[in-house]
Amino acid sequence: MASQSPTTGAPSATDLPDYAPVPQSAYGPALNEQGYYVGRVERNLYWVTDGSYQSAFLTTNDGVVLFDAPPSIGGNIRRAVDEIASANGVSKKVTHLVYSHHHADHAGASSLFDKNVIRIGHEETKRLLQRDNDPARPVPEETFADRRTLKIGGERIELAWRGPNHSPDNIYIHFPDHDTLMLIDIVNPGWAPISMSNLSEDIPGYVAAPAIALDYPWKHFIGGHVGRLGTRDDVTLHQQYMADIDASVRKALVSVDPTPFFQKYGDNPWAAVSALFDAWTEAGAAPVIEKYKGVLAAADVYTSSTVFWVMESIRLDLGFASYVHP
Ligand SMILES: [Zn+2]
């Protein structure tokens, strides 16, 4: 009999499912005692991680430009900046903070930086942050619509909005003089996306994003999650994973026969739809899990969830396998 926590009724750890081992290549560098790692990406561009989230910063002649402020890293962003600035004898004053998008898990430590920091983001980020009215995420004073080039302390940063993907406001942050692209919540280097394609709102945009990312020249990829940076191969592998999901879902949608589900649950169409969605998801996910187990970490944990969400987009956004009553 399964043992349960007497207080919550939750299963004990021993009852929880086992998953395929995580490939060693999915992990990044060890964290320090305070629970973070800070490393050089290229020249004066650095990245900080707590193993799950990532932030980045540029040290310049005029101060530090910060890119995202995930609350899970929180005060360690300041420590990482101080550590690098004092080691290199440059200013540790954060003068600018660029938001990749409005989500609290990447921006929720923004308020740790003072009011004099200039916050920069897409105009939709500003609108969404005004809507959300969260004191942890002050709205950006400086916004842009499609593209903006920042020149700060002699450094060049290219910001671009190329349509909705993970969120309506998610932007591409290109460092042309550092061979680096920062694009958050699309590709988790070495890992499968988490729930429902990294909880993405616009799946056609999410699926198109890696090709846009690969159009830029860069060597280093800052994805916002997991404990390591990415490479062009990581982005290509993710792109192939999503293409395989797309092909597998289309196959499942035309090969699983809905008839028995509606026969069984004739008086309860929601039960029929639920069982049919489950069957489509399972048929779509199985070959993809098989192919990527041991290749992308947690492919066996999260592929079904992403398959479900991509399947709904293929049906509802693209109209694939749409049935019109005669
Ligand atoms: Zn997000």
C-alpha cells in the first residue's frame, strides 16, 4: 500500500515515479556557497545562474547593464555584479535594466535595484506590467516597438521584437560584439521545455523562434533557464525536437479514431473529449519520448505536456484535421 503524508495526503517520495537519468552534459558549473555561479560569456558580458534561472550583465565604462532579474537569483545578482566589478576594477553601479519580457519569474527582482536605474523593455512589456501593477516589477521608462539599438558605455546591444512567442512581449537581445544571443523561455539548452512548451502563449510563434534565433550571428546562447549556456547545436536540437513533435501530432490526429470515445461516453461529451485528447497526446508523445530519452534531459517528464499543447495549436491555430459537418 502506498504510504502517504499524514498531514497532506500527498504521496511519500518513494511512491513518486522514477525518470531516465539526466545526461551529465545537461548540467552546468557548480554553484558557490551562496547558491549562484557567475561566469564570463565573452569579454565584459557575464551570466549568472542558480541552476534553474539565468540573468546576464555587461560591465561598461559607465556602469553595469543588467538583463533580467529573476527573483530566484534575487540578491545574488547584486553579489555576482559586485564580485566581477571588484575583480576587474570597474564600476559596480547598475545603471540600466533590460527586461526580456514581463513574467515575474524573470523580472521579479527588478525592485531590488534603485529608482535611478533606467528600465528598458518592449512597449507591450510596459503595458502588461502596468496591468499587473506588481511593485516587484517597476514598468520600463524606455520602450520600443520593433527594434532598438542601445549604446551604453561604448557597448552595443540590439533589441528586437519579432512577434509573440512564449509571451506577447518576449524580445531578442543580441550582443553583436560579444557573439551572444539572449532569448528567454524558448530553448532550455540540454533539456526539454517544461510544461506546455515552456508555458507558451503563442505556439506558432514559439515554434518559429529558433529559426529567427539562428538567423543572428552568435556563438553563445543565454536561454534564461537551466544551469548552463547554450550553443547553436542546442538550438538546432530543440528545433528538431519541436519538428518531430509536430509531425508525430499530425500523425496521431488522423490515426486515432474518435468513434469509440463518443460511443462510450455518448451522454457526456466532455468525458469523450477528455479521453480523446489523452489518446491523441499519448500517441503523439510516445515516439518522441523514445527518440529523445537520454538526448534531452527530462524528455520523459515533459514531452506529453508539450505534445498536448502543440496538438491544440495544430488543431485550433492551424485548423489541421478540422472536421466540418456535412
Ligand atoms: Zn516567461
